Amino acid sequence: MSKPKILIVDDEESIRTQMRWALSADYEVLQASNRAEALSTMAMEEPSVVLLDLGLPPHTDSSVEGFAALSEIRSRWPITRVIVVTGNDEHDTALDAVSRGAHDFFAKPVEIADLEVLLRRNLQMVELERENLRLRKEIEEREGTEGRILGTSRPMVELMAMVDKVAHSEAPVLITGESGTGKELIARALHERSARARGPFVAINCGAIPENLLESELFGHEKGAFTGAHALNKGKVEYADGGTLLLDEIGEMPLHLQVKLLRFLQERTIERVGGHNLIEVDVRVVSATNIDLHEAILAKTFREDLFFRLNTVQLHLPPLRERSNDAALIANTVVQRYNGQHGTKITLTNEAFDAISAYEWPGNVRELLNRLNRALIVAGGERITPADLELAGRDQAPTIFDLRTARERVERAVIIKALEKNGGNISRAAVDLGTSRPTLHHLLNKYEITAREYTRA
């Protein structure tokens, strides 16, 4: 049985050596002396626990670098447990670290017996988290995406009909939509309904991986390609061979990697970092973004030729505020599933349904699910109220709804006026409105406006 991996991040070699010597019998001990080394090791090894000294270079006399490392580790590896190391007189700093996401702390000088207690406790929590994820994945695989994409609103019905049509094609698909709308679920639905359904579905978030590691994560690396590359490592593209690759947050990809991605899309071959052999890979590429790539092209942060390669088919996922009644449907379904799994009889009150329907949901479906999951855990009784969802005291909801309705009426009228002025020409109307053509197409669908009705005879 393999040993649990722990990572020691400390700029003092003597401390790293002491802890490695004391812990190596029970753990695979990894080491890093600064934030960059720590993140590189995290990406390659994914240890269960990190022992993080907050006084890292180049700011060893403060916690700035340590807090930055803590933030990145918690953001990118949420299951990994972080135990911070502080001086004896830095109790407030330790508490600050816990408030920022650290799971535990201990003070120097290191008492190995105390440290081993902390490690065992945190490793148990990691195993519980992994087991929960495994069970959740089993449930999701049994249900498939069919059971997780919820919505009876017109935009969602039309979107899923389009997913059915596009799934059987090999064409690249670009999924657009605000953060939290469920773009990865749509990508999975495309995969599960395609001829590649028996192959792998591999997702990579281009915005969550440091620029210096992203190329290796995508295309892999050969042994010795760079410091810390102790073995050959396949990238996400290779792992997706025979299946579907989702490039999430594609708009965050650095320009030099966009060139390499474009070459792969054209030639269907890759070259690992530090390698010289061309490797043929058969994948369908789906990308997703929450930014306007047309604006990114104008800002010269995204290549136009890559955009055209990725945007053969575009699917737009509307925000939850534009999907009438879907929020209440999702909420009710989540609660019923929870009851089925836990043998409970929890219900949403009428006031809770009203609050859910009235709220704007700036964080979209992700925010709704987070509020519901929290309410299901902490609600004392069998009824979830607006207060349990932290939506209480929003008596202004009808006003918000009225303002939104008024805003939408004005927006619709302005679009119609632009179409009338330009004889139904969408491109010219988009220029007048100061928006992109795809965005205007989305608004036309939203407001059920047919451009050809304004074509001049």
C-alpha cells in the first residue's frame, strides 16, 4: 500500500530535513522551498496534506508570500489539507491563516509527536472528502447529465435540442455563458450523447493553472524536461484520446499556448514538452468561456484564427435570471433528491419558493446549489425558509422584478429601433448598439425578435 503524500513548504533546509527524517517512515515526504516550487509539486504530485511555513521568500519577514501560496492551494486543490507553520509569538497570524482557509496550525520549534497527531487527523478528513466525492460521482454517473441539467424554460429547451443535434457531429463547439451557469454539464451532455460516449471525458481549466505549468498539463512532458520532471507525464490531450476534451476558461489561455493549440487542432498531433516525437491524438475539442472572445480579439489577448477554429458551433447557456421558473424547479428537485438519499422529509416553504423566484442569482446555478446545500445541512426543522437560504429581508424583490422587466422592455425596444434603422441587417445593428454579432443574436432569441421582419422591401 502506498504511503500518503505530504508536502513540506519551508525555506529553511534544516527544518525540511528534520521533518523528512522524522516522518518518512509513514509518509512520502515532498519538499519545496518557495511558492513556485510548492505549486509545481502540487500540480505533479497532488499531496494529501501541505505543511506550509508562512514566511516564504522573497518576503521571509512577513506572511505575504505564505498567504498567497495558501490561497492558490485552497483554490486549485480544495481537498488538500493545509497546516500552517508559525512562530511562537504569531498566534494572531495563525488565526488569520485559518480564516483564509488553512485547516490547522502549529508553532515552531516543531514537536514531531504533536505534528503526527495533526497529520493523522487531517489525513482522515482527506479520506472522508475523497469518499464523499467518489459516492457523489457514482450517483452522478448513474443519473447521467440528463438528471442534472434541469430547466423547462424556453431557452433551456432550445439549448438541449441544439445539444442533441450537435452531439453527433465531430465539429468543435464553443460554449458561452456566465460563471456558474453549468457549462461543463453541457459539455458532458455533448460527450454522453456522441459516438465518443464510451471514451474519456477530460476537462482542464485554463484559468486555474499557472502559465508556466499549463503547457505541461495540456501536452505532457518528457522525463527531465524541466526541474522537477522526474518521469514522463502524459497531458490532458493524450488522456482524452478517443473521447472529448473540454478546455474551460479558454479565454484565459496565454497567447503562446494558443499557437500550439491551433497547431494541434489543424494537424491532430502534439509534442510533449522536452520531446521531439509527434504523437497522433484523436479527440473532439469543446471549449467554454465566460468572457466575450470578440472583445478579447480586439484587445489582442485572443487569436482570431483560433476563435474561428473553436467556434464552428456555438452554444449559449443563459443566466438563471433569464430562465423563468427554472430556479424554483432546480431547488425543488435538489431537495427531493436529498430526501431520497437521506430518508428525510424536508420541504421548501411557499415563502422560500417566492424568494428563490424573485432573486437575481448573480452566481447562477452554482450559487443556488451552494445556498440549498448549506440550508439542507444547517436547517433545524423539516421546512426550509428564506432565512435558511439567506434570502430573508428581501422585501424589495417585487421592485427588483419590476425594474428588471422595465429594463428588458427598454432593451427590446432599442434593439427593434436599431433593426428598423438598418433594414434588419444584424451586423450593422450590432455596430450601432455597440455589441458583438453573437451577443445580438442571443438577445434576438431572448426577446423573440425576428430580424427579417425589419428587412426593407
